[in-house]
Amino acid sequence: MTDLRGACAHERRPMIWEIIHLALSVTVALLVFPFSAAAVELPVAQCAAEGNLDKAIEDCSTVISGARDNRTLANARYNRAEWYARQGRPEQAISDLTEAIRLQPTFAAAYTRRGLVLELISDQRRARADYASALKLPITDDRSHWAQVTARDRIRDLDRAPLPKTPVVVADNSKQPLLNALDQCNAKAAEAIKLPGAKGEIQLNKCYRSRAQFSCAATTLLNEANSFKQDYAAIAAAEYPNLKSIDQICKIPADRLSDHLRALQSASDRLTALRKEYTAQAECANSIEDSLRNLSLADMPYAAEIMKSMIAAVQDELIPVSNAETDVLNLADRLAAAQKALVMIEKIRGGICP
């Protein structure tokens, strides 16, 4: 019996130590994890809290650099944008809100907040487009409800705003930045580029003055294409050709109709300038590619590979521009339909609407 009790006691001893070890592990976990969680949550909470703006921006930056899920990142960007805006730094705010929208495409509050910041820099057209985007998204919480109410109010106020007295200047300004930017690109280098050829030197077309100049021009065209899409998205989104009742037509503010018709004239001018410059850039690329195919690199073992890479480098510069140009042309078709519909709507309103 003694041996049996001793054996049982000997077998129970490891179990007791396991229980003690488990208890210690649980205690340590309870002590450690709350503090770890608090360390993670604290910057998130302070990033969203009003107070010292510099400190709030710093906390938001900490969250952005450490978070991994899109929701947390989008919220931190959204909050930091508000603090940037209050500091009078609209460009940083717009950048953060754009990233928040990229991370969370259904983030209605980010669209509305960006619209408010765009109004601060007098970019009412893009602001209106953001408000329209916010109104298309579902209401899922208090913040998205605020986003839609605010967006609706801002659109109404923008519609009531007095129209500019010099619309011709608006049209001229829409074209001038593109031409000025391209002139600045072309000023980067003026000397003709000469390369070795089988029958002597090959002089590249003067439209290509350096890789930096060509890349600058391509980037300028891409920026203008993206700006065009952004500036006229709201008119396309209004779906004027698809209105189905006189009530829908009569509810459209008269000022908005005039504003959109004038904007469409500006769109036509910008589209003409953009297509002309894009065509010139594409023709330049074709000319350069033809010249590069006639290079003579006899002393280079991998002459063929070098030639192919040079041609590819030129082509790659224009691929994003070509894609954006396709989007612009598709949008232009919708704008042309909208313009025809608007002319008819104005005629109908004059005799039918109260």
C-alpha cells in the first residue's frame, strides 16, 4: 500500500507543476496583453481626438506607419486630413483623403471631406464631383449619414452661387496650363540628338530633345487627361440623356444647367487641345522608334537587345497616356450626349416647368 501511495503521489507531482505553470502563464498574459493593446489603441484614439494638431498629426502618422488593415489606415488618413486642413495645409489633406478613398472605395465621408477641402482652394468643380460620389454610396453609419447630408447641402449651395461674370476667361484658362507646361518641358533641352547609324549619324526628330523632356511631356499629358476626367465627371454622372419625367427636368436648378452648358464648351476646347498634343506626342514616338531601328551598334555584343530596350523605353512612356486618352474619349462621348440633352432640356423648361 505504501508503494502504491508513493507511486500515485509521484505521478501527481508533474500535474501540479503543470497547473502552476499554466496559472503563471495566464497571469502573465493578463498582465501583458492589456498593456500591449493599450499601446496599440492609444495612437488610434489620439489620432481621432481633437486637441493639439501637431500631436494629433504625429499620432496619425504613427498609426499609418504601423497599421496593416485598410480600414485602420483609411481612418487614420481621414483623421490626419482633417488636422491638416485645420492647419491650412489643403494639399496634404487632399492627398490623405485620396489615399483613404483608394483604401476604402465606399468611404463616403472621405469623399465629402475632400469636397470641403477642394472648396477651400476654390475648386468647386471637383468638389461637386466628390459630393456626387458621396451621394451614390450607401448609408451605413452616422459618419456616412453626415457625409450625405453635408454633400447634399453643399451641392445646393453651389447651385445657388452666382455665376462667374467672365466665362470666356474660364475657357481660356482651361487650355493655357497644358500648353505652358509642355513649353516648359520642351525648354529642358534644345540641342539635336545624334546617334551612330550604318550610313552615318542619325539625327533624331527635334520633337525628342531628351529622355527627360519626352517623359515630362508624357506626364503632362497624363495629368491633363486625369484632370479632364475629374473635372467633368459630375456632368456625366448627372445622366441628363436618361431623365424620364418632367418632374425630374423641372427640379434641376436653372443655374446648374447654365453652369454645365458653359463647362461643356470648356470641355470641348480642352479635349481639342489634349487630342492635338497627344497625337503630336504619339507621332513623335513613332518617328523616334523608326530612327532607333536604324542604329548601328557594331561594337556592342548585345546591340539588338539594347536597341529593343531603347524602343521599349519610348513606348512605355506613352502607355499610361494612351490608356487615359481612351478614358477621355469615352467620357467625351457621354459629354456630347449630355450637351445635346441639356439644350433640349432648356427648351422644355421654358414652356413646361412652373
